Amino acid sequence: MTELRPDLAVIARNVAAGSRILDIGCGDGALMAVLRDEHGVDARGLEIDPDNVAAAVSRGLSVVQGDADTDLADYPDQSFDYAILSQTLQTSTRPRVVLDDLLRIGRRAFVSFPNFAHWRVRLSLLWGGRMPVTRLLPERWYDTPNIHHVTIDDFRALLGERGITVEKSWFLSGDKQTGSAAANLFAEHAVFLLSR
Amino acid sequence: MSSDPRFGLRRHVTLPGPLALDSGASLSPVEIGYETYGTLNEDASNAVLICHALTGDQHVASDHPITGKPGWWTRMIGPGKPIDPARHFIICSNVIGSCMGSSGPATIDPATGEPFGMAFPVITIRDMVRAQAMLLDHLGIRRLQAVVGGSMGGMQALSWPATFPTRVGAVVVIASTSRHSAQNIAYHEVGRQAIMADPKWRGGDYYAANDPPSAGLAVARMAAHITYLSEAGLTEKFGRRFQAREGGEAGAKSFGFDADFQVESYLRHQGLSFSDRFDANSYLYITRALDYFDLAEEHGGMLAGAFRDTQARFCVVSFDSDWLYPTRESRTIVKALNAAGRHVSFVELSSPFGHDAFLLDSPELNRVIDGFLRTGG
């Protein structure tokens, strides 16, 4: 098995075998390939970068070049068992609309994002006074595609406002899981399984 | 299999028909010029149909009988290419309405013993596809592994699963559209009027005189050719450079109407060489078929309806500098395929060469098509 990014590995382990998924921001299709080859999943992808799309299609995956901010409207209601949005929420111009679309298109949704309240990020901003550049957020402020930085607590608050149910959540520090209670301080990464 | 006279280069078959056409007319017999490459496997499951564009023909990967030039898509089809005769049984047939061996206006009308001319029935893209299906029946192929086409070939490829939902497993649509726009129709009308305004056209009845409306056809080709290129591509290739005079003298303004500019000379050459190999009436009929093409209209106005009954996988590719069938047309197709729940891949590739990019060297295009065709059934 190819080595998946830790958040993708969590998602891969928790997608029901044989289900239908839409991977939004699927990159070169690494997660889709694992889901298809090892879990018998019917996987479709949406990806903005044409080189990534070509790479995914050339490995036989069904991937459409498009933008989560504008093209999700084209997908019919409840047409997938899961909509997956990994490390893309913080790059979208309208994260709330994208979140609503996820749960319109999919019966359930996986959302993963880097936690901007991780202690390393906090320290960097507190002591350095500069926008944090960390392992998971490697770009400087003027290069980063992450235009909507979000913390785990921010995300939980938004879910509450939108009436979205958290079925399950996973918090990662490196490739290790960390507890839920202090996740906002200690998790570099969060993965949520959501439903309505 | 190799000794089977149905298979090989430069084949021609006369099928009894009748072929019922969208116009209500019917065609019988149906003549089809075609070529095959590779070997049909035991269970006839490796057949790939290549659909050609407006002025293309069946010589997809073999030398053209008139011009002697190599096949028009040897970049995509051949040993080690995405569509490979070592693995695939490749079929390419001349569309009906054309002039390279398939029934068209230059064909003899059995009722009169004279060429059809304008008495040839108006045909549609779907009629072309129905004729291809008849050829497949003749070749003993029930189901295509894939149908692949660019431009008008892409329209045929789209029409395949819409017309024969169970006869095709994978569909590749390159630089194409699900319907002709007003602008597309407008350019074609310029071309048709150029042909019909040529006194040699004679109402389409020019075959006996052996003096076809070459000037009109050349102008039609010149106008259309511009739509196959991009402004950036023309600027790069010609700019405002002057054409050198005969004898090697440097070009300059003639203060007359010779082909002063290289781009004029190029277009004139394109027009003339085209009229040497193509029939003007066929140009009228095929542009008409293109202009009538509206796949949604054939399915109650809902494009998704065209794909409801098929299980085929789709791969749609556009080029960013193609203004004849721009990316938004491909996106319309993709949206409908998503709405119908079909497996679809789509990518917009970058190229400076406009619509013609699909015929030119594009490693990315080859990579995408190769990966797509190697997957699934």
C-alpha cells in the first residue's frame, strides 16, 4: 500500500467498503486510488490543478478539473455516500457554502484541515510576531493558498451554527492520534466525519 | 483473422441498408470506406472506433491516397501510442456524406445512374454513427471497448452512447461540443455561401463537367482554417511578416492584392490544397450535419438524458486556446454526465495552438488518453 498522508489514512480506514465517494480537491488521486484498489469504492474526484488531474486520470481515476468554490453546484443532491474535503476548506473563498454543498451532495462528509491553533503556530505568532511557517503550513503569508485559516474550536462552532452533526472526529499530531479534549492546542490536524 | 478480407487498410464495403436517416429519408445501399489496424481478439472485446473530424477521413494512421501524407493521427495511434494496434483492434471509417469512399453527394444515385449531388439526403451526426454501427455489425463487433474522437469526431463519440447505450464501454471526447453555437453556424454559413456563390458550383451538379467549384471551396476552407488556430498561434507563426517573392527577393508591400503577408500566402495554400482533395458538396453536407448537432435537443432538451441509459465511462478534454469549441462547452458535457451519475474525467490542457491542438504533439493528451483507456472495460 502506498503511504498516505496521515489525515487521508484516517479517512481511508473509515470509509465503508463499496461506497460511492466524491473526493473534492483530490490532488493526484492518492486517496481515491487506495479507496478504489483496497476498499472497492466507487470514487470520483474534483481537482483544480490540471497537472494533478492529468496524473489522476492517467492512473485510471475519474477526476474532473474544477473549482470547489464554483463547481460543486453541478453535482446532484445526495449522489454520494461520502463527500471528502481534505485540506481544501481553508483554501476556499466561501468555506460555509462549500460545507453546505458537501452535505447536500454526500450523505456524510469527511473534512480535514490543519489546525491554526496548534501550540507551535501559537508560539510562532506570540514570540515571533510573524505569520507562522510550520511543517504543515510551509508557505509564507504571501504564497499560501490558505486564505481562511481555521482552528478546531472555530470549526466546531461553525458546525454548531449550521446544525451539522459530528459523527466522529480524529486529531493528529504528526501521524499519531491525540486526545479530543485539548485537541485545539495539541492537534496539528483534524479530521471530522459529518452528517446532517 | 489477418486473411479476412474485411480487415486491413483501404477497405470498402457496400452494405444493403436501408439506413433510416433523421431527415426521414433513407439510404440504400450504404457504402463505407474504412481501415482497420491490429487484430480483433477472440471475444471481439478490443475494438476501438476512431471518429474523424469535418475534413478528415479513414486514413488515420496510414498514408493518404491522394496527398501521400502520413495518417492524420499518428501521434495518438500506432505502436507504443495510447491506441496501439498491438493491443487494440482499431477501426476508422469515412463518415457518410464525405468523399473518401463512403456514401455522399459524389456517389452514384442508383435511381438515376448519376451522382447524387444535391439529391443526396441531408444527414446528421447521429446518422453517421448509425452507419458506423452498421459497419461494426458487418465486422462482427457487438460492443466497442472505446470510441474516440476530436472535434466533429468528438460529437460522434458523444452520440455513440446516446444512440447505442450498451455498445460502447468508454468514450473519449476531445476539443468538442454537445451542440453547435450560433457563432459556429455563422462561420459555416460563410463557407457554404462561398461554395454556392462559385459559378462552377452549378447547383451541386458539377461532376459531369469535371470542373468543380474549387475557388469557392478554397475560400470556405480559408475561413474555417482561421477558426482552428489561435490569435497567439498566428502571431507567433506569421506576425506581420511579408512573403518572400519568387526568385528569393525579400517580401514588401506590393500596393496591390497579391499575397503580401505570409499569413495570406499560408491561407491561400491551405485553401488550394484542400480543394484538391475534398468534394465541395461533401463540405456543404457535413457542415450542415455539424450545424444541426444539438445532443440535448435529441433528448427532450436535457443533455443528461443522452447519457441516462449507458454505463460507459467518459473522458473529456479541452484546450485553453480553442475558441471554436471552448472549454465551457466541454464543461457543459461534464456537468450533464455528472447529473446522469456517469464516470467522467475532464481536463483542460494548455496549448497555444487553438482548436488544432488535438492533432498536434501533446504528451499530456497522450498520457491522459493512455491512462483512461487502460482502465476498466
